[in-house]
Amino acid sequence: MICVGIRPLADIARWIARPFVPSHYLLSRDDREPAELLAIRDENVRTRTLVLRPRRPRRRHRAGQFVRVDVAGVHGWFAITSGEDRFDGELEITVNADHDRWLYAAPPGSTVLLGIPEGDFVYTPLAPTPTLMVTGGAAITSVIGMLRTFATRDAMPDVAHVHVCASRADALFGDELAALAARFASYRPTTIYRTDDRRPLDHTRLGELVGDWASRAVWLAGPPRMQAAIAAAWAAIDRVAALHIARPPGESAGGTIVLRGDPATPLLDTAEAAGFAVRSGCRIGVCRSCVVTLRRGVVRDLRSGQLTGEPGARIQLCVTAPRDAECDIEVAP
Amino acid sequence: MTATEHDQLARSLDDLAAEVRRALGDADRRYIRRVIITQRILELGGRAVIFASLPLAAIGWFWPTIVIGTLSLALAKIVENMELGHNIMHGQWDWLGDRRIHSATWEWDTACASELWKQSHNIVHHAWANVVGRDRDLGYDILRVNAVQPWRFGFAFQPLYGIVLALLFEWGVAFYGIDFDAAKRGDLSGRGLSGQFALFRRKALRQLVKDYVLWPALAGPWFAPVLLANLAANVIRNVWGFAVIFCGHFPDGVEVFTPGAIAGESRGQWYERQIRGACNINGGRLFRITSGHLGHQIEHHLFPDLPSRRYPEIAPRVRALCERYDIPYNTGSLVRQFGTTVRTIVRLAVTHRTRSCAS
């Protein structure tokens, strides 16, 4: 009886709230919506692709973004592997057949909960930009959506792609990458199999594989060690701005939170305004309840004016503010 | 231009954009908020004045009030579409980190669904600007706007289509979001095409219900005057949008390119094409805001995701670069740019000779 009554009311609320949605007014942070698990297909022995269709039409994702998937109380973040331009209302994630078994324990046709696609690991340049993609293992899922999008737009930028994986049996999307290379002269993939070649992927090695690596904008998706090695190579030539790194948003990055605020407002206020439940006490820099670890960004101590920018430093949220407006500050408890 | 000169041009323009991006801050944030608030006041105020015209009819003030209300609503829709919707959906304000003023979430007050617009405009038009056969904005499939397009019988009536398109512009744009070309190429599946149809239908219905059912219904017995005022506001917005947008790429002096000529173009060549393919319109502050800064079409095509209020400030430096590398910088008054556009549409309806691309 209640269900019958609420539906039209919800519709009216949607009309009144337009162009927003009613939940924006309720300040709810739960943006999850049900989606149907349409199909499961094998990619290789260790990976499977899940095709999902949200029950209500929703905004398209950007290739390279992550989405939170909830099944029966368990959740995880996954890179969306389908391209941007499909418009068929479906999206795909490619997952590990062992670790992520919980995802497809239910048969096709069952319902999962999907969050809003998130993350700024997206390909934005319109002007031709020489690009280097570096991917390790399963993290290739973060760039395959971009490559698929370029293909459906029939416009492949100049992309050199270095992919590292354990063995031939583990190579993901191998045939598809080869087909893309055959179709577009400007796409040049190189795959390194760790079974044959164990040399580290440092700047010397990059120089051998991609002669002009230093002048390229980089999209990097791989395990933490690989990220650190590549980031170091780019930091050495002072080109960090050209480096894009795939990181799942929210908690899966080890419980970190990312904040943006203005230089005059304590990060504690910014975090609370953004809806994060942060531990705090005196709010004047005495009790140290709100001490966190700085992971990324530069902050200023509002009392002394002292700047701190090294990852790993312990900072007090209530008396620190970002040095620059509009810059990400990432902190972990 | 030599390859080195193209590289220099690209570097100069990249540095210019990076400099502006570093300087973005509170002044920009205040600007966009102020435009949004002004637009909301104009819209709600306009609708309120339209409603007020009905009781005021008793003292003979019906016409002045309903005209003022309609103009205010039309201005609100113009500012929303041009300075807010178009620019926010380009991602010009994504750096704010505000989910409500973001290309991923903004929905605008026009018939075209934002998701379809971002595809047909941001991707197809901007990446392929003025490339014959790829940039669908080159005549929108129904007009012959450049002599390189071969004449066919249908074009003989194009001055008439132009007038109809101006009046119904939002519907032209909305329908145009459905990418039949991509479906023909095989890059958009059948289900993808019907997905685009569904987006079109949903947004069109919402716009129709909002302006022609819900708001008039709120006026009760005066349903018809409110409906007609809303219709008039939409048509005024359509004609203005049509005029500004047609001045972007069709006035005299604009250049077009063949797909062959741009194959493998460098970053510098891409920038050069964006400059040669776009036209600026001179105007003051009010014109800049009501045109969404599209009077700076050249700067917009170079840096589509740079906040529009910064275009006037970089324009002299872009122009200086054009002079240094001898690239024409096409600018003129609205009368000159729109006049030559209209002349071209009329002339190309009757002259059959096909020109080949200069490049």
C-alpha cells in the first residue's frame, strides 16, 4: 500500500527538484542504484568481464573511472572497462575470477548496487598529445576503456603503450590490443612478460622502449611499486604535471580521503563540510585528536605559517589548511 | 609554416593556457556563482512578472508586464544556455571541485539532452572542427555553408530552412544529438542508437511538460497567456542562439579542411586549424555574457575547457601569435559576421559551383 502511494510522490519531488535530484536536498551520500547483472564472459583463465545495466538510465561514465559495486553487503571499486560512447545503457567491469568471486556468485539476471562512476583518471586532451600509457597486470582495465573509446571515435591519438604482465597466459585483452595496433598506425603497444624479462621498468628501460618517453603525457595504471618507479622517472625530469595515475577513489586507496579547500579554512572544517566523519576534539590545535598522515599536497600550519609537503608527515587537521586553493590534499588516519 | 614553427606555436599556446590555469582562483569562483545567481533571479523573477501581468490586467498593465516578464525569462534562458550550460559542460568549471557546477552533472534548460550534447559538440565538433565530412556542424546536414560542399537540389530552399531552424533552434540541436553518422560507420550499435533516442525523448518531454504544462497550469485559468509567454521566451532564445552560433564558423574568410589534409596533424597544426576555422565577434560585457563568450570563438576553440571569462584577457596574446606566424585572425562586428553568413547561405543556395579546399 505504501509503495503504491510513494511512487507518484517521488516523481513529483523529482519534477520539483529538477535539474537536481531530491537526494541532493537530503544531503544523502548514498548514490547507489540497482543494476542488473546481464552477462558474464571469460577474458582469460583468471579474469572475467561482467556486463551490468543500471535499472534507471544514468549519466555516462568517463573511460578510466572507477565504480563502486555492492553485492550482499560486500563491496569493491572496479575500473570501468567499456568505452564512453556506447549509449546502450550498459557498462562493463573486468574482474579477477578468484578474488572477486563474490561479485558473480549470483547468476546473471540478479541485482547489484552501483555507485556513481568516480575518479579523475580520464583522457581529456582534444589537441593531439603524444601519449604514453604504462600498465601493469590487471590494472590495464583502467586504460582499455580509453582505447575502446578512441576506436569508436575512429580517432586514435599518438599512443605508445607499455604493458607489463606475468606471463602469456595472464595477458589481458591481448588480441584486442593487437587488432587496435593493426587498425591504427598511431597506436604502438609493447608487452613485457615477466617470465621472459625481469629487468626493472626504470627510465633507462623506458628510453629503450619508447625513445621520446620524456616528452609524452603519461597515463599510468599498475601496482604500487610500478607507480613509484615510473613516478620517480618523471619526477627526475621535473614533469610530474604530465603524469596521470589511476587510483580507485575513497576507501580502497587504504582509507585515505581527498580534500579541496581554501587556504584560510582549516582542513577539519573542509572535511566535515564534505561529509567525512573525522575524529576531532578541541579544534584549536591542543588535544591532537585530529592528527592524520599527509599523503599528497602541501599544507600550511595556520598558527606558525609553516609549510609541510612531504608525504608521511603527521598533521593536525584543525590548525592546517591547504597552501593553494583547488589543490588535492590527501590524508590517511 | 615549418614543423619547427608549428612546435613553437603549440608551445606558446600551451604555456599561455598553463599560465591562465595557474591563475584561476577566487575571482573566477565568485564570477560563476554570481552568473548563476543572476540567472536564477532573472528566471524566477521573469516567471513571477509573467504571472503578475494577469491580475494587473485589471488596471490595464497587462502588456507591459507580460512583455517585461517574457524578456526576463528569455534573457535567463540565454544566459543559462550560453554562459552556463555550454561552458560548464565543456568542463570549464570542473576545477572548482563543486559537483553542482560540473560537466558531469549539469543539465541545461533546452531541449537537447546534456549527454547527447557533450558527445555531438564537445567531441565530434571540437575535435573535427571544420573538417568536411567529419564536422557535422558544417551545415548541420541540411545547409550548404561552404562552397566545398557539393550543391544538391534540397539546398535551393536553404534560406527558408535557415529561418525555420532559427525559430526552432533548440529542437534542431536536440535532434542533431542523435549520431546517425556514427551508426552508419558501425561505431554506434543499434542499441546505442536507440539509447540516444531514449535520451532525446526523455529530455524533450521534460522540457515540454515544464514550459507548456506545469508552469501554465500553476496560473490556473490563465493557462494560455503563460504558455504563450514561455513559448515566446524560448523562441527569442532560439533566434539569439542561432545568430551567435552561426557566426562562429560560417562568416566570410573561414577555412575548411579535408580529412586527408589533417591526417597525422601535429599539435601546432591542430591549433592552427582551430584558429583558421573560427570567427570572433566584437562586443561589450553584456554581449560577452549573453553569447557565452562565443564572440571569442577562436580562443574557445583553442582552449574549450578554459573558463570563458578568461578569453578576453588572452585574446590579445593569441592575436599577437597569429600575427607572428601569419595566420588570419577573423574578427568583426555581429552585423558583419552575421551579414556575411546570411549572404553565404543565400548565395550557395543558387550558385552550383563546387570549390575545392584551399589546404
